[in-house]
Amino acid sequence: MSLSEADFAYVAGLVRRESAIVLSPGKEYLVEARLLPVARQAGAASLADFLDALQRRPDPAVHRCVVDALTTNETSWFRDREPYTALSGTVLPELVSARTATRTLRIWSAACSSGQEPYSLAMTVQQDLPAGWRYHVTATDISTEMIGRARSGEYSQVEVNRGLPAPLLARFFTPSGTGWRISPALRENVTFQQMNLAAPLPSMAPFDVIFLRNILIYFDVETKRTVLRNVGRLLRPDGYLFLGAAETTIGVDDSFERVAIGRTSAYRPRVPVPANTGGNR
Ligand SMILES: C[S@@+](CC[C@H](N)C(=O)[O-])C[C@H]1O[C@@H](n2cnc3c(N)ncnc32)[C@H](O)[C@@H]1O
């Protein structure tokens, strides 16, 4: 049985309202595949019955399950490698020179999925920071299921095989059943919080580095602009923003400038040009 046009429109509207994720026509197969297990779990005889009941009796808890099911949580350790090389080779040395007064760095993984990104950041920083420095990684995602998984710090063998170098597995994980668990020494530097980036953000202290990777692609241009503006307010003036390889601020938000770092690029708050730069009076 395939999803009716009206049911697809209902789901797309709900997901857009709750998460800003755009489900354009053509994604019916995705909606069906992701929501069938949710409908079964709820005891509905079919997806159509499930959606019909939800439209008649809206339930915020079920809305959250629907949104969770329609997030795409693809991730891996040290994803794309180059951002982490840039962090180690350029960004951290520069920030270490600039933060000698506080000897503390704050990092945000703003769409952290199941945790591979924030823990990859923590491993990088922990290896690179001089002795006596502190760091904290804040990891957020709209999906409560992903936040729960990330917080547990438990990964299967298949998951650790996706990009985690063997020496880091040995140093930062302990065996747990048939899988692996993040070591407490790393875990204690990372906190997790459910957060919708498209809604007004809670107040947070500013960050030195923000990873906002592989998330803007799911939004329309207005939402990209809003998210970049809100996230940009939480980036220190000399901080760095990393986006996914297919994402950019260019043409969306000109308060950032792109800087090339090795084989990748990052974004920094643009230094405002004074309105009257020595012109004639
Ligand atoms: C493809 S994953 C990217 C994970 C990681 N940043 C990476 O690059 O590997 C996208 C994540 O964005 C989250 N997401 C989608 N919409 C969101 C929103 N409005 N606010 C916060 N997170 C959102 C999803 O739940 C998902 O875990």
C-alpha cells in the first residue's frame, strides 16, 4: 500500500513545523519506510490508520517519534577527515595561543547524531591540548533517540569499524559485551542535550569551535539563514565554524567569511568594515 498524497502532505507539514526538515515530493518512499515501524509499534493496522488517528488526536509524544523517524542520522568517526586535520594542524594551535588566560576551549557539535562527531572532537582535542588545559564539548541534536544513544557511549563493532583508527579505539574505549564503550576520561568532557536548531536557541556561553556539519542540507534557504544567524551569535569573534562538504554560508549569510585550511575550509565571523574608512568629509 502506498502513501496517499494527503497523508504525505500531512507528514511533510508536521515534520517541517517541528524540525524545519523539508520533505519534498518524491520522498514518499522514505516516509513510508521510516514510519511503518512507528505505526506497527503503536499497534496500528496500517500506516494510513496510524496517520488518520494522529490527525484526529494529535499527540506531541507521537509527533516527536514521527520527527525522530524522519531525521537522517548518517554519521561516522572523523567524518571526511579533513576538518579534523584542520582542527589539529591550524585551529587548535591558534586557539591555544589566543586562550592562555583561561586555558579552556569550548566546542559545540550542533547536530551530533549518535555521537561519533562529538567524541571524535573530544579525542582530537584531548590529544592535542597542552597539559593543564580544559575543554568541553556540548553535543546537541533534535532526535531524542540519537541523544540517548550518543549519551550511552556504546558502539557496536560495525560502528567502530567506520572510521575509528585502531590506536584510538585502544586508547579511548573499553570492551563492552560484543561492542565498545567510550572511556570515562573522554565521556566526562562531553554533555548531551536535545535541541532544535531551527527554534530559538537556549542561552549558552560562546564557543571557540562549532561543528554544524551535514544538517543545513535538510533545510530551505530561509531556515539555513536563521540557523546560521543563531549559531553565529554563539561563536566567538575569533572562533571557527565547520560545515559539511556540500554546505556553505556563501549566498546565505554574509556575516561569515570562508577561510581555506589545508584541503578544507572553515568559516569565521567577518570583521565588520568601519562605515567611514577615511573618506572625504
Ligand atoms: C546527517 S546527520 C549529521 C551528523 C553529524 N553532524 C555528521 O556530520 O556526521 C544530521 C543530524 O541532524 C539532526 N537534525 C535534523 N534536523 C535538526 C534540527 N532542526 N535541529 C537539530 N538537529 C537536527 C538529525 O537528527 C541528524 O542526527
